[in-house]
Amino acid sequence: MNRNPRPGGTAKVTVPGWQEHAACRGEDPDLFFAPEIEYPAARKHRETQAKQVCARCPVRMSCLEWRLRSESQRDAGIWGGLNEDERILLRRRRIRAAAAAKRRAA
């Protein structure tokens, strides 16, 4: 089941121009998105493979930033080389850093 607008997927969505350059184009979307039931070891293996694709991607940061700015913050899958939990941590760090910078500026 394809649940994503990634370049390798078949979802009919309007996508930013950077996606045409993504390393994941042509890859199986199931590599980037977990099935309904997945054992932890299988998830780790699948995510490692997906992150290897992301590591060689010329638009990895554009992909990550697009997902971080998306209204659907809970969208699962590997985006820009990070899984959902890693993106949540990154968002929290950015929020804390912005708040600290604002306090220093005040």
C-alpha cells in the first residue's frame, strides 16, 4: 500500500521540484514506510537500508526540511534520512534553540 508522496511512489500529488532529483525515485516506497505490523529487528534493517539511500541523495536536506514544515507532523516514514522519532527530536531541539536565541536577544 502506497501511503506517501515520495518520488518512488505512485500517489498523485503536487510535489516540490526537488523531488525529481531524489535518490529514492524508483525505489520501492515500502522501504521508506513501515507495514502495519513490523518486528523491531525488521524495522531497524528496513530503516537502515532506507537511510543508506538518503545518505547518497543530493536533495536530502530539502526532503527533510519539506517534511519538517509539513502540516502533517505525524507522517511516518523515512524523510531526509530521519525516521519519525528522530524528526520529533530535531523539531524539539530547534524549538528550544529558537527560544534560547529569543531570550538572549531580549
